[in-house]
Amino acid sequence: MIILIRHGEAEKAEGCAIGQTDLPLSYTGLKQAKILAKSLCHVPFDHLYTSPLLRTRETAAEIETKCNLTAVSCPEFAEINLGDWDGLSFKQIKEQFPNEYIKRGVDFANYRPPKGESFADLKQRVQTGLDKILAHKKPVVIVTHAGVIRIILHITLQFPLSNIFKLSPLHCCTTVLKKKSSGLILENFNILPS
């Protein structure tokens, strides 16, 4: 079993393309992470992986404390690198990069912002990390980002890469994947901590 968790709400992220901008959790995000950690203690998982970005590490730190585990940083599960767009509001992106923004709309899956990654690039990076995780026989938890969860669901469900934004992973909610001989299957999506 693989449990995917989107980090808690990040500080000053609303309306921005934060990608790999290294923001901390907001006050709300810290509360979300505490509630989530408490709800995970009954799950018998052996490994805890996290993106190296601060908002995921802070979320994972709550799980480490409550569940007595040590998180392992896994760069393959970092959010997409948005290059020159990273940290800008979507309004700023449209104003500063109008032609690039149009190109993104034409080929969403393969478009790379200046100095950044495309979603096809992200898929390759995430697949590398996922292949390592699949070797584990016991349940694992991965604290990561919305983009990464979308990509893993794209890999699992095999829908077009251009449709990944039809899914909205919520902060500190869990997505559960089961390992079968035929591959991964989606068991649950956006489970609220309880």
C-alpha cells in the first residue's frame, strides 16, 4: 500500500505558482499536519518519504513525532520546477510571459516554463522515485505535492497527461494506492484525516 499525502497549507501560496519555492506551512497548515499525524498513527506503515521542500518536511515532522518514524528525503517527489515562473502570481505570469503562457495552453503536458520542467519531465522524475518505493512490501507514506500526486494518479490510472488538473488533491488529505500484480490501483482519494 502507498499512502500519498499532500502537505499542509503553505504560507502566502494562494494564487501563486509556488512549484519549488520553499515556503513554510501556514498556521492553518501546521494545524492540518497535527490532525493528520494523529490520524495516521494506527496505520502500520514502515517507511515515511518526503519531498525535500520545507512545507512537506514540516508536515512529515508531525508524522515523525506522532508515529515514531524517521522521514527520508526523496528529491524525486519534489514539486514541479516552474523555473522563472516559480513564486509569481498567475497574473504576473500572464503579464510578464504572455507568449509563453499561450504556448503552455497549446501543449500543456510538454511545455517547459523558462528554466523549468514540463509535466512530462516531472513524470519521468516521479516514476524513478515510484519505482524505488514499489520495491517495499509493507505500506509506505509519501508526503509530497499536488503536482506529484496528480502525476502518480496519471501513471496509475493511465489517463492523458493533459487531464491532470481535473484532479485536486487537498491539503493533508490522503490518497491510497494498492499494489497488485497488474500494477497500482486507486483505492481512495482525498480522505480527510479523522
